[in-house]
Amino acid sequence: MAQNVLGEELQPCNHDPLTGFYRDGCCNTGAEDIGVHTVCTRVTEEFLDFSVSVGNDLSTPRPEHGFGGLRPGDQWCLCASRWQEAFEAGKAPPVVLAATHAATLEWVQLSDLVAHAI
């Protein structure tokens, strides 16, 4: 069973909208997940605006990909490197530690995640 950043069993992040690289509701990762979608976040308007500004529009629906677009308050498995980039820009969204995969710690400091924990 996958572990979270607290060394416990990884908890689900969200089922509506259905998140995760594998669209299983969890921030699981594997060799196919080049983006390392491991940080369970609760997206904010500030973060969504930041994400658009760096070329990743998460707000606009993309029905052809089964993606309805995110709204502030949605929980979503975010790429660890994108969360770190947002953190460095002062725009990091809050984090659900119990649902954030341990692999995140290869990209992000635990203390930074804890400082942004919900």
C-alpha cells in the first residue's frame, strides 16, 4: 500500500472531480507518471491564476480529455514540481498531508508542506 508524507497509508484525495494520475481518486504515482502528480491540494483562485500564468490552465473544461475544469475549493492531485514552483512564487495551494504521496518528498520539503497543511 502506498504511503503518504506522514509515513501512513495514503488516503484518497478526491472523487468529485475525480483526481489522480490514474484517475482513482488518490495521488498515486508510478513510472508512467512523468509529472509526479502526488500533492493533494485544495486549489485556490490565486493558485489557478498562477497556474494559467505559467502555461497550465486548470480552470478551463477540456471535455475531450474528460476534464471539467477546476474551481476554487476543489481538491486535486498536483504535480510536485508545480506545487514547489507555486510555493517559491508565494502562490502554493493548501495541502492535505494524509492524501499526499510520500514520493512528493523528492521534490518538496516536508516542513513546507506542513506549513501549508489544511
